[in-house]
Amino acid sequence: MKPWAELTHFVGFDWASDHHDVVVLDRHGQMAADFSFEDTAAGWASFLKQMGPFAAPAVVIETCQGPAVERLMELGLTVYPINPKNAQRYRERKVSSGAKSDHLDALSSADALRTDGHAWRALQLEDPIIVELRQLCRDEIGFIEQRTAFVNQLREGLRQYYPAALEAFDDWTHESAWAFVEKFPTPQALLRAGKREWEKFLHVHKLYRPETYEKRLACFARATEFCGSPPTTAAKKLLAVTLCKSLCALELQLKEYRKQIDALFRRHPDHDLFGSLPGVGDKIGPRLLGEVGTDRGRFDAADALQCYGGTAPVTYKSGKSRRVYIRRACNKVLRSTVQFLADHSRSTCAWAQAYYQKKIEEGKAHNTALRCLGQRWLKIVWKMWQTRTSYDSELHQRNQLAHGSWVLKLLPSVQPAQ
């Protein structure tokens, strides 16, 4: 990667799934090249050949990740990401009519890089473990969302023909509930099986609980008293069994994801740092590490990480008008991860629970209060990350005392220093 002063040409790279449009400008804004190529091995070889005459090019692209970015980085090019919203504004600066094309996008981005790129931050090569960990965690989140969609579809199907199953089981993300539907797919099949089979199923799946045992058996016994019509039962039975089998297969793969994520997380040098945060469990720590990364120069202050994580609000001020909004332009995965961290930390951190409760008393909604708490946690995470130190609750409390934190006044056992 070359420093800004040594760059000679500026490349606008408008990427797509099957082809890419490229415009190259020199330092004076004159077009030096304009071409397209297919997203194939031959296409990338053509791109490399056509870029050969340019000694020190820099590339601007409307993303910071993905195959196109990885290939550009592998070619040794200096790559600058640009937010699609900003790219749109640069295009509108060139063409106020609202016209749009891939060529125009590449041209306006290349010119933006030429004129304003000195203030932008180029992408850095990332730790391979971080790249793999981030992608595994994001894919795991996608599969968890898919599981939730399947569970919701299953519950709706059962509501239409098998209310007794919904009454008998509260947690439909548990494998035992799916196994129940597979073994007894209809109310009639459940009644035919009889009490002995019901008891056997509950014991095999370790569902025997004194407080729920008799209730479940009673629920099973009256399953056919309130259920769907024969045609609905016949149709929805197939849907329910199909969904349960899909959920079992999905759960098996989620366990494999969890195994690989845990192994990668333990291998990384920052494992103890992110693993020391209260309430992170086995999912939040790896997700935080994957999204924050290891490039300590990426966020030069805590507020930069807070903006990236979406906990810092956006303020609009004009004249006497002032409005505050939730930040939409951010890393959505990091924002949800910090939300989980804030929520889980309340059970082990007295100051976190006190802070959350204070925000609730001020009239803030649950998610808003968690986002406010997440804002404080990201400040702590940034300092830990920069100094490479694990979280120390006693040190944090001493710092709160030294700075006279108002949060400590809410804790009966700790008094701020006078």
C-alpha cells in the first residue's frame, strides 16, 4: 500500500455480482482508462493487464468487504472504501439531473478519491483469523435468524391444527419439542400412542419435571378435544414434520459453527481480553472480536468505535431546532452484539444494572436504555483494546471513584470520594 503523496492514478471501481466497471483518472482529472470486465478468472487477469501501465493506482469501491475487495487487496492495490450514501452525493454533484449508470458511479467515485481521498482511511490487510471468525459469526447469526423463522412458522402451523403441542411445550427452540412433533405428528397419533409412550418420551428426552409432568400428561390426554379439521390436520402435519426435520438439521450445523468459532476465538491473542467482559458467554466475545478486529489504528478515539457500533446518537441542529436520532449508518452486527453485551452485563455488574435502571426511570424504553449502556461499554472496550488489558471490575470501580461518577451514587455499598 502506497502513501497518498506517491499515488499517480485514481480508480473508480463499480462492482457487481457478474461484472465490474472501472474508470481511471490521473492527478489532473483526465480519464486514463475506461473499461468493464467480467467477474471471472479471465476477467480479473484482463483487469490486471489493463492496470499495468499505471505505476501507483488507488482504488475506491462502495464496500469494505467481499470477494472484490479481497482480490484488489491481494493484487497489492491501495483500496479506499466509500459509503454508498456518500457515493450517491458525489454522483449528484457531477450530474444534478438524477441520471445514474455504472460508468457514472465509477467516474464520480474516482474523482471523489482524487479530490478528497487525502482525508480518507485506506483498508488494511486483516488478520486471517479475524476474517474467518467474523464470517463464521455472521453466518451463524444468519442461521439463527433462519431457525427463528422456522420456529415461528412451526408455531403458526401447530396453532392451526395441534394447540395441545403448543400448550405442552414453551421453548420451541429446543430439540425435544421438535422430536415430539416428529414422534406424534397429529393429536390423533398422540392419543393412540397412550400414556406409556408419553411417559417414555418425557423420560428419554429428560423432560420429567415435577412441576410440569402432570400438566403435560393432562394436556396430551385432551389433545383431540380441540384441534384442526381433518383436511387441515393432514396438510399441516406434513408442514410441521418438514419444519422439525429442517430445524434438527439446522441445529446440527449450528453446533458445528459454534465448535469452529470457539476454537478460533481461543487461538486468538485477544481471547482473554474480550472473554473477560462480564456476561459475554460463548457468543458475544467472538462476535465482538470479529467486528472490532485487531487494527488498533482503525479507531483513534472511543467515539469513533461508538459511532461505528451504532450506540452514539446522531444530532441534527439548525437554528433553534435540535433533534437526536438513532444512528442508522453503522455496523449492524456490532450494534446488536453490544446490545446483547449490555443486557447480559446487568446480571453480573452492579453499576451496569444501576445505570440501566436510571435510564428506565428517566422514561427511556428498554432498547434505548440498553443502547445508552452499550455506549459506556464500548468506551470501556476501546480502552481495553488499545491497552491490551482484560476487564478488571475493581480497577473500573477505582476509576469511577477517581472521576466522581454519578453511577456510584446509585450503589448503596460504594460511596464516591469526597
